[in-house]
Amino acid sequence: MKKLLFYVIRTLSVFLLLSVTVVPSWVYAHGGATGVVKERMDAMSAMGDAMEIMGDMVKGKRPFESSAFLEGAKAVIDHSAKITVLFPEGSLSAKSEALPKLWTEWDQFVVMVKRTEKEADKLAALAENGSDSRALKKQFVKLGKSCKSCHTDYRKKKKEEH
Ligand code: HEC
């Protein structure tokens, strides 16, 4: 019993130690952004990376592989599923490119997140079912449009990535 307690305490303290040393890493700047703004930039960047890989296949710069489309679509699904949580009301900072009207038009913002998730779902299904490259490309373009329409409405126009 005593041994078990010792084990629990030791595990807990290791955990605490880890959380103390691990937590500050997201507090540090990513282009100067911190906290939830940095978290959502990271999530967006991860989606951007996935789109870039798929875009390269569409453009013929990279060999076409449906498994890479499945992977990319899944990355977008995973990240878009948690996007709304990363935009708590009023979370703006100097580094953020988010337009504050997204909170007054929140329902529309959420619709756009859901649309992205749905288009990525469709892309994943197509890739999984062994669809041909034409079908995958077409769905990829639709997915890209869902990213872009939200950026047009709710992101400052500085650097145009998508
Ligand atoms: C519902 C709205 C919405 C959707 C959908 C959306 N984005 Fe974004 N995205 C934003 C907003 C708002 C920002 C700015 C966030 C900030 O700076 O606080 C952003 C920022 C970004 C950035 C810049 C990140 C950085 O490091 O500054 C990239 C890259 C990006 N999005 C890619 C994508 C891709 C790829 C998709 C689609 C798969 C997508 N986004 C879908 C709203 C959206």
C-alpha cells in the first residue's frame, strides 16, 4: 500500500515537472504570437502544409498518390474540428490577422468551419475509395475554396497564402 502511494506520488511529481517544463513552449513566440492565437496559427499552418502537399500533386510537382490525399484530408479534418475552440471571443493580439467581426458573425464563421470539415471529409472518402485523380483534384479545389472564403471574410489581407 505504502509502495503504491509512493509510486503515485512519484508519477504525479514527474507529471507536474513535465507540465511545468512543457507548458512554456507554447507561450513562446511564433512570429511573436502567444497563447491561443499561436495555437490557432499553428493549426492553420498545419492545414496550410497539408494543402500545399496536395496542391503540389495537383500541379504535377509531386507524384500523385491517393494515400497522400487521405493523409492531407485527415489533417484538415483533425484541425478544423478544433478550430472554433481556438477563437474564444475577443482573442486578438497585435500579431493576429483575425478580423473582429468574426465574433459578431459567429454563426456564419462556424458554418464556414463546418463546410471545410465537410469538404475534407469528402476528399478523405474519395481517396479511401480509390477515386481517380480527376475526382480528387476537383474535390481538393472545393476544399481550397472553403479555406479561402473564410479568409476573404475574416482574415486581414496581408499575406495571401490561400
Ligand atoms: C472559418 C474561417 C477559416 C477557415 C475555414 C480557415 N481559416 Fe485559415 N485562418 C482564419 C483566420 C481568422 C486566420 C487568422 C488567425 C489569426 O491570425 O489570429 C487564419 C490564418 C491562416 C493561416 C496563417 C497562419 C499563421 O501562422 O499566421 C494559414 C496558413 C491558414 N489560415 C490556412 C488555412 C487553410 C489551409 C484552411 C483550409 C483547409 C483554412 N485556413 C481554413 C480563418 C479560417
